[in-house]
Amino acid sequence: MLTTDADSRVPSTDPATAAPSRRRISLGTKLGGAVAVAVVALLGVTTWQASSIDAIGDEMAEVISRDSKAKSLLLEIETDTYRAQFAVEQMLTAEAEALPGLVSTYEENRDGTLSGWTEYTDISRGLEGEQQRWPAFDQTSAEWIALTDPVAEVLGSGQFDLADPTQRAALEASVEGFLPVIDVVDGLIVDIYEPNQVAKVEKLQAKFDDKVQIAWFQAFALTALLVGGGWIMIRSISRPIKRVTAQARTIADGDLSVEPLDIDRRDEIGELADSFNALTGMVQTVGDQAKAIADGEIASERLDAQIPGEGGDAFATMISSLKDMVEQLKGSSQQLAGAAEELTAVSTSMGTSAERTSTEATSASATGDEVSASVGTVAAA
């Protein structure tokens, strides 16, 4: 069954009354903007995480570099100490011409031990328990040098005599004298630097792992955000289209009493809704005018509503023709009414004449009866 709304819903085409135009933002622009935001966010998060991870890597490299340099110096000190002591021991069996070179080797490595220690203390990290061991090095190195220098001098002069108990005791003492120095240096390497380096690396590794986990979490969160945003955008497109579809189906079923779609958007969906509202208004106007014609309300103001386009022009022409036809029928009806009145008057006049004639006939008949009676009377006489 066709139902209509009496109010016309065709949008006004008058520029003075038309709604102000809105700046249109297309769906492509919205989608492009959303993708651009997602890409920028992804790049920003990735760059930030990469810079954080690089910073941890740089910190780890710096720790390893500083620790390695101090550790390398300590190893060089050990090496120079060993070389100095080895040169002293070689003097016992060396030829006379080799002694000056061995003495020079001893002195060079001895000085290298001391200069290396000075350089090491200058770049020291100041780790816990580190500086507490420095006095031990100063003491053991001084004792070693005090024992070894006289022996090296005697050996270098070629006047060393193993049979001399004093010189032999001095040699044995110098041979054992470098071991405390080595113990101090080894203690710094094994007890201080290596554990610290391992602890530092493990700490930075844990920090690095945390950053990686955070990066994964942020990537997951960003992915979820993008998926959620995409779902919201798709829903924002599909829902108004479903509303348009449902209202079109309602109109197709013959129910024209629908309200305009309330979809306030500045994109193609908004344009579709506005166009559909205009179409709905036009269909409602056509239905309302058709109902007015069916009800015989040809003079109704409902038929004055304008319908745009060629179809509206054709419908307006049809309504105009119907109005002209009704006017013609009215004129013909009035003429028929006049003729009927004239016929009634003639019929009335004719009835009056007939009645008069009947009266006259009755009178004549009575006169004849009287004449007949008179004639009868005469004949009887």
C-alpha cells in the first residue's frame, strides 16, 4: 500500500535559501591521510627504537673500549715485566758480547712496566676495589726493581760469580721478585676488570633485550591501532551506506513516510546521502500529488509543489491538463444544468396546458349531457 507524507521534501534550489556549502574532503583524502599518519607513526616509532638500540650499542662499545684499553695496558705491563725478568735470566748463559743488549732489553722493559702503569692509572675507570690495589703494585714493583737492578748491573759487567753466595742469593731473590708484581696485575685483570666488563655487558644486554621487547610491544600496539583504525574507517563507510540501502528498500516496498537521512559528512558518503534525500523528497512529492489526484483534490495546494527535471515537467503538464479538463467538465455540467432547468419549465408549461384542456373537455362533456337531456325531454313530449 502506498503511503505518503503531506509535506514536500524536495530541497530548495533557491541560492538565497540553500544551505551554505561545506568544504569537501574526499574519502581518498581521508584514506591517504590515515595511511600517511600510520606511516609517519611507524617510522617515528621505528626510528626512536633504532636510535635507542644504537645508543645502547654505542654505550656497550664505549664500555668495552675503555675497559679493554685499561685491560690492554695491564696486559702490556705483565708482558714488559716478564720480558725484563727473562732478559736477566738470559744473562746467566749469554756470551759476553750479548750482555749489553740483554741489559738494554731489561732496562727498556722495566721502564715500559713503570710507564705503562702510569698510563694505566691515568685512564683508570676508578672501579670498586681498583685503587685499593695500586699501593701494592707500587710496593712490589719497587722491591722487584731494587732487587733486580744490582743483579742486572753485575751480570752486564760480566763479573757475576755463581760461586759467590751473596751474588747467587741476589740472583735468586731477583728471579722471584717479579712474581708479586705479576700477582697484583693479574688481580686487577681477573678480579676487577673482567667481572666488571662481564657485568656491564650483561646489564647492557638486559637493557637491549628490554628495548627489543618494548619495540615488539609498540609494533604490536601500533599494528592493533592501525587495524582498529582501519576497522573504524571501514565501518564509518559501510554504516551510512547500509542506512541508504535500508531506506531505499523501504521506499521500494511502497512506504514513502520516511524521514530524511541524518548523515552529516563532508565526503562522497555525505553527497550520496544528500542526493538520496533529494530523490526521496521528489518521490514523496510525486506520491503525495498522485494521492491528491486519486482523492479528487485537483485544486489542492499539494499539487503546486515543483518537481525538478523532465519527469517533473511532464507531471506538471499532466496536472495542468487534468485541471483544464475539470474546468471543461464544470462548464459542461453548468450547461447541462441550464438545459435541465429549461426542460423542466417546458414540462411544467405543457402540464398546465393539458390540465386546461382537460377542464375544457370536461365542461364540454357536461354541456353535451345537458343538451342530450333536453333533446330527450323534447322527444318525450
